[in-house]
Amino acid sequence: MSLVAACALFATGCATLPSSFPDGAGEEAVAGAIDDWALTPALVSERLGTPLVVTAPEALPRRFAEQYIELSLNRGSTLADFTYSLGLMGIPTMVNDNALADRGVWVPHYAGSVGKLLDAISSSLDIAFTWRDGILSIEERSRYVVKVPQEAEIMSAVASELASLGAHNIVTSRGSGTVAFQVNKGDEAMVLDYLKRVAGNAATVSLQVAVVSVQLNRETRRGFDWSAMGASYTRGGPVNFGGGNGGNGGNTPGAEIGDGTGEILALAANTTAESAGAAASTLGAKLSGSGIELLVRGGEFSLNGLLSTLSTYGNAQTTQNLVLKTLSGSPVRIRSGNEVPYVDNVGVTSNENTSLGSASTKTAREGLTIEMTPIYDAETGLVTIDMDMELNSILAFVELQAGNQIGTLTQPNIQEQSFNDIAQIRAGETVVVGGIAYDQVSDNRNTLGGLERLPLGHRADRVERRALFIVVRPTVRQYEFD
């Protein structure tokens, strides 16, 4: 069957190879992995129907707050004196601390509502007025209980930040999802503003994550592979063919070849695998004389496999697509890989009659580990993603000498790749927050010694391209308090 007929017969099963690596192979893989992500809405708001502040200082009733008062307190007056003055107006007042009752207060002259006077004294002396059980209580700090997410790390962070802002006596309750604290009047506005922002940002963040690994390889081989035949030449000597039975080889005379290499090259280029045996006998008949010495080592001479015309192309793609849910400010972790055990240490204990051996093992971890912490800002609608990635690969096991008694140990050779990345995007946007890409190129050539400048050699090219893409799209469910 002719070559043309064979190709026609198997045409339906044939495939073409690209001449080079396709551009955008990684981008196409990423696009395929996130094709249906847009079906999930970027932002969803949910009203909880409960207030943010569970307990707060109760204000003076309106009938007392709007009551008109004219008051003058000279130097040396105390809060105890001010309490007595309010009592004369029908406002029951008490001070819950003797030291606080002795604190000085000076009001040269005031005419206006009681509520505004209390606000002025509260700001001036950094004290709190709270209406509790029908009595106006003068206290050093106001007491609050607020709702926070029931997550241990978030509650701990809120408690620490409240202390930094000036809050006192902070108590967190994960069971009730609340934080109780006391705060001075001077720090009250700043603390409450902070808590409102915390409540607005306390959203559930869903991270749509795709880990896409793309590997492309291309290998081409062309020319006459002299290294596979083991050939060399010298000028002015006889032709020698190595014997088929090993040893030092024998001398086999041949025919004249002339003074050049053109006939050899033409013969190699026009020889097919089907006529390899005929090619060997023809080659032997043409080689002798004064031009070239050709030594063929090892058994029967054949051109089968020496003429390289192979071209290969491969494309491997791995995609891991998952959705992770977490609270804003809480980390999530992805781990994909395995653990390989190996002997870490061996020992030998000897006495007069016996020898005891011992060994300890460890495990080498390989694979991909990703940790991400999303932080949502309700005011701007931005999601900040802090990501740490670590990629470990076991390249090989290395044999180490451990002395005459122990012998050798085999330890893993681990390649570690890691990076940290921070991305700030709007909810619903997609970003490649990390990636590792590298190319490995191999170019191997061989020819007859002394003929390096002539186009008679063999060339094998191999290009391997690997890329790892980590694609993230955050979506947010925001909670609104009354």
C-alpha cells in the first residue's frame, strides 16, 4: 500500500498539530472555569429587623429635659450641690460614687433647658447622665451592649479595638453575639461610630475560587541521529564495522565511496524504515577507501529509528472550582495535596552480642495551600483580599551517605514556591490574584565530530510551558440593622 493510500485510509483519525504554542491558552482555560460565575449576584442586602445597640444609656424624659432652669454655681461647688439643685426642681437625682460626688463644678450663670445644661456639664466634666428606674443617675461612664458577629476572632478583634479607643470593662459573649462595655463621654461618639462601621462591614463574603493549572508541551525531532548509531569518521583510513558478537570488533572490507560525504547523506535521507536492512547492505558496499572511516557499534546495522521526523504536542489542564463562605475579616484555607512518608533518621545500638536498629519517619507535604482573608468595606463597596499561597513539589528522593554502619538514607528534594498578594476589587468583579508561570526549553543536537558546520546533524527541541492561575470573584451578603 502506498503512503498516499494509507493517509487517505486513516484521514478520519488524523489530527493536525499547531506550529507553535497557541497564544492565550491560559486565558482560555480561565474563561472556561469562570463561565457561570456571573449568575451569582454581586451584592445582596438583608434587613435583620433588630437594632445594633441592645442596651444604651436612657435619656432624661422629655418633660424634664425641656424644663426651663436658671442656675448659678460658684467656685467650690460640687456635683453633690448640683444634685441638690436638680432635686429642688422635682428631678430626682443621685450620684453613685462618693469621689464623683466631690468633683467640682462651676456654673457662673445658666438660663435654658435642663437637657442642654446636662449635655454641657457631661462634656465639660466627662461624665454621664443616665435615666434609670425613674431616677437621674450621675455616673463616670455610660454602659452599652451591642450586637457583633458570633465569630471568635472577630469578637476578639472588636474587644481589642474598643479598648484602644478608650472603652472599659469589656465583656464579650459569643453565645448571645454581644459585646458589653463602658465608655466615657469624651470617647462615646468615636466608639459608637466605630461600632456602626463594624456592623455595616460585618457581611458574609462568598469567594468563588478557580485554581487552573495548564501544561503545554511541544517536542520536535528532525535529522539523522548520529548518537543513536554511534558513528565517527577520520580522514585517510579504512572502513571498520564493529562485530556483532561484542569484543573488539572485526574488520570488514567494503567498496569505494569516493572523497566526500554526499553519497552517505543522500542514502540516509532516502532510506525508510521498511528498507532498513537493504540500506545497511548498500551502505556497507559503498564505504571503503581513503575518504571516511565509519564505525558501527553493536549488532545489526539498521537505520530504523535513526531518521527522526517526529513532532508531538500535548495539552493538559486541571481545574478546581469551589465556593468558600466566610465572615468579613475571617480567613479561609484551601489545601490540595498529599503527604509522602520517608525515613528521617536511623540508629544502631550495639552491645557484646546483639545489635538493635531503630528508625524514625517523617512526612513530606506536597501540593497547593491557599489562605485568603476577605475584608468588606460597606461604604465603598470594595473587598480587600489578602492571600498567601504555597506550592510544594517533590522533585526526587536524594540518596545520602550515613556512614558504614547505617549505610544510606533517602531524603526528599522539595521545591517550594510561595507568594503573598493583596487585591482590592469591587464585589462581583473577577481578578487573577496570583499566578506562577514558567517555561522550560531544551535544545539537543548531535553530528559527526569535525562536521559541526555542515547541515548533517540531528536536532531535538522540547518546550514545556506550565502556568498556574488562581482566580477569585467575591460576592457579598450585607446585613442591615434597624
